[in-house]
Amino acid sequence: MNDDDRIEEKRKLSSPTIYEIISREGDEELKRPATSLAWSGVAAGICISFALLAQGFLARYLPETDASTLLIKMGYVFGFLIVIMSRLQLFTENTITVILPLLERRTMRTLMRTARLWGIVFVTNMIGTFIVALMIYGHHKFFGAPIEHFVEISKHAVLRDGVALFFEAIPAGFLIAAMVWMMPTAHGSEFFVLFAMIYLIALGNFAHVVAGSAEAFLLVLTGDAGIGAAIQFILSAGIGNIIGGTGLFALLAYAQVQSEL
């Protein structure tokens, strides 16, 4: 390897290059069969529910103090870690990944393919989280952790005013999109990028539609919340996540590179 090759290898990726990398990933996702997207979406819904499970397990062993709350919130990262490192279909990742090709090629065909992927992934993510909520509800001491721990964590996340939920979901969507944008330049530090972004979502108590849906479904099953409250959470958080990921980050990402593509 000569000096030019070494320099090229060490150079930071430019914004247009990052855009193209993510856009090509989005193109590949848009071409995947519906069955592949569906099974990946269900798996993602199940796996991301470990955000709730890990927090419940930690709450079982830690005392109720401000310091322990910081540790319990670290559990929120686990679900996202499994989903993203396994490259499963998560709805909020797709608020940027498959949107970049649409911004580049604003055709009805691309729009319909994007809507198809969004619909399949969102519904199957919900199915996956509902399966886990049923599992927790069916075992009042889930793997040694009393169901009360999961219920209290869920109440804190879900039982909020709809307008507040909407605004608290926008930063979550933005941070997920920012994480996706940073991954191509992480070069072996993907875990730390992921941890920083997701832990910030947990610390800010920002609403994430998929992770939070497991909590919403659990509260409905236990009778601590009505179906209306769960629907309010999913709609408010979902729209907020889309605005944060697509309406803000994806559009800003496209705006900065459109003249260079």
C-alpha cells in the first residue's frame, strides 16, 4: 500500500459519500420481498422489547435512587443494540434510510415502494412488541423480575399527554436518523455511536414508537391503560418520530448534498 492509498483510507467520508452509502442501502431495502421485510420486522419488534425487559431486570436489583435510575435507563440500549447490530427492520431507521432514495428520485414508483416498506415494517414491528407484552403479562414473575417493575417503567413512558408525547418523539426520531448517518464513519466504533444516541433518548425520556409500543400493549393487558391511551401513544410517538427522522434530519441531509449529487 503506497502513501496515497493510506491517505485515502484515513480520509473522512464526505457528506455526499455518506448520503450515497445510506441511499444505496435504502434502495436494497426497497427491493426486498414483502415476506423478508415482514419476518425481519417481527424479529425487530421482539428484539427491541429487550429495552423494556433489561430495564425491568435492572430495576429488580437496584435501589430506588437517582443514581440507580441512570443505570436502569442503560437497559434501554439493549433492545436497540440487538436490532441494529442484527440489521433487522426497525420502522424508525427507515425514516431516513429509504427516504433518501425517494428524495433523490421523486417518482410515484419510489413513493409506493417506500409506503409499502413503511407499512409492512410498522405493522410487523407492532406484532413483535405485542408478542413480548403477552409473554410478560402471562408470567407475573418474568424470568425472576416481578411484573410490577415492567408496569411502572411502562407507565412512566406511556401515560403522558398526547401533545407532549408528540413533541418528545421528535428528538427521538432525529437522534435515530443521526445515528444512521454516523454509522458509515464509525469504523469499528458503531457500539459507542449507538450507545450514545440511544442512551440520550432514554435520559431525555423521548418517545420511541416501537420500543414504547411494547410498554403500551403491556399496560392495556394489565388494565393500567385503555386501548385509547395505547393508540394515542402510538400515533403521537409515530408522527413525532417521522417528523424528527424524515421531516428534519433526512431533509437537512439531502439539502446539504443535493447540489453535489
